[in-house]
Amino acid sequence: MAKKDFEITNNIRTLRFFAEEMTQQQLAEKVGASRQTIIAVEAGKYSPSLELAFRIADAFGRPIGEVFEYKKLEA
């Protein structure tokens, strides 16, 4: 498996906290995903599709760049 030269991070946990401590289940229902998917995305173990990333950002009323960040790693 090739080493990734980028990292995608997110602020979902923080945004859930400030959204009246929204649960992962509530977010999943809002965006039409499973709770397991939200858990994996939040933990950085799974990169969501672009569509899901936009739906998550929309659930918080934030631009996608405030929810997800793409970082290029040094070689």
C-alpha cells in the first residue's frame, strides 16, 4: 500500500459539541448516513464522499472548509 502524501482532518466533534451536543446518531440521521460512517469520518479513519462532506457541512450551517481540512504532508 502506498504511503499517502496528504491528510484530511475534520472538526466534526467540536461542531457537534457547539450544536447543543448533537450526537453522532443525530448527525447521521440529518445527513442520511449510518452512525458507523459518522464515527469513522469523525475519527479520520474514512474520507467521506464529496456529497456527504457537503451534507455534513450543511448540517452545521458551515462552509465545507470549516468542517474539513486537506493538508499536504511533507515528503
